[in-house]
Amino acid sequence: MNIFQLEILAAVFKCGTFSDAALQLEISQSAVSRAIASLESELGVPLFSRGRLGAKLTSVGERVMPHVQAMLDLREQIDYEANLEKGLYNSRLRIASFRSAATHLLPANIARFRNRFPHVEVSLAELDPAGVEQSLREGNTDVGLLPLPRSEEFNTVEIIRDEYVVLLPKEDVPPPKDLTWAALSAYSFILFNYAECTSAVRNHWDKCGQSFKVGYVIKEDSTIVSMVAQGLGAAVLPKLAAIPIPDDVYVRSLPIRLDRIIGAATLASKPPAPAAKAFLEILKA
């Protein structure tokens, strides 16, 4: 018997079904089923009766549940004392990120952090990568999300690899699933007016011995996607920057894959505060 099994047991009781408990805990339904089955096997008694209307505690399950809740409450108190010692209570966590990572990567992870550490004040600033770096240097940000690599003044950990995708306007004949450089050379491209992304795309083309025609240079990634949808050209964007992609835009991979590596950065000259360390662990997980 372990704490996670007890958390699953309490979640099934609260939610009424294995599937809803899985959603709440962000694990698979099969993992919930295995945990309950293992616990019932260890105790030698059924804790739930399963039916079309969900999972209902058996009579012994009803007697066990108060003890389960008491154990979970004690675990919460243990966590409270440990976190208090680590300085996580009545502290703050300041995060800065560029737009697409702030939109698609951070909200769920901030929610997980807040659930675990509700007494930490969390703020999020949306800045361009240069602004994130400067905010870290000035001590106004504890953790910054940035494209990697960065300079040695930052300690970084890779979080995700974001593929650069080709966005093509809808045509009568869909483009092949596997694009060739020759096929791409027929398009005029709408470039992102953001130095790191644009440089990465240009360098990738040069490295592959290719060239491309530039039709427009645009500041906002959402504008680029809309222009592709209107048939004004093709584009190459990191997938997170392109989302949401409308139905009238084809998405294809480059002939040779290119990734944008997104990482979390802290200032190398200063050890991260306990709240920053805890958030980094959530990001790495």
C-alpha cells in the first residue's frame, strides 16, 4: 500500500467513476484500475462495486475511506512542514516566457504547481526572448522559458522540442505528405520577423543547399497563419507558434526536420530559490 494508491482510491470515491478519477489525476484509466485492483488484492476485500452507473464503495470500503482520508490529511501535514522548512510558504515564483511557450506550455504546469504549492504567489510575464534574458539578469524573473541554446550566464534544462512545420495554402490538389525541396521552391514564403526563428529557418535552408523566395516579413505569427490561409504564400513556423492552425491550411514536415528546442533558464550566478527549484522539477517531469 502506498500514498498514490490511497490518492487514487479517494479520487474514485469523489468522482464516482474510474474514468473521471483518471482525468482528475492526469493518468490513464488503466492505471487507476490497476491501482485499485492491487489495493483490493493486498487487503483481500473489494472496495468498490462496479456497474453501469460507475463505482460505488462497498460496505467495507465505506468503513475504510475515513481512515484513507485521515492518512492523506497526515501526508498533507508532512508536506506542509517540509515545504515550510524549504521556504515555499509565503514566497513567490516569477516566470517569464515568449508567447507561444507561455500560451501552450505554461498554463497546465502553473496549475500543477499551484495545486501542490498553493501558498506560493505566482506571476507570469510574456516577453520576447531578449526580454526574458534581461529580466533574469535584473533579478525580476526566477525561471524563464527560452529557445536553446543560450549563453553560459544561464543554467538551462531542455523542456520540449518544437518542430518547425511548413504551412501551405489549400489547393485543388493537396501537396504530397513528404515534401521535397523542389516542391518548396515553387512557393513564395511569409517569414516571421523574429530574429531567432528566421535565422534558424534561413540557416537550415542554407545548410541544405537551398534558397527560397520571400514574399512578406510579418511580426505576428497569427497574421502569418491567416495570410497562408488566404493563399498569399507559404510559411515555416515552430508548431507551437502556428497553433491554432485553420482547416484551410495544410501542415507538412520539412524534407529534413528542424526543431526549436525550448528550455527553462535560471541565472547561473545565483542559486534558484526553493519555489523555482520546485517549478523546474514540474517542468522536467
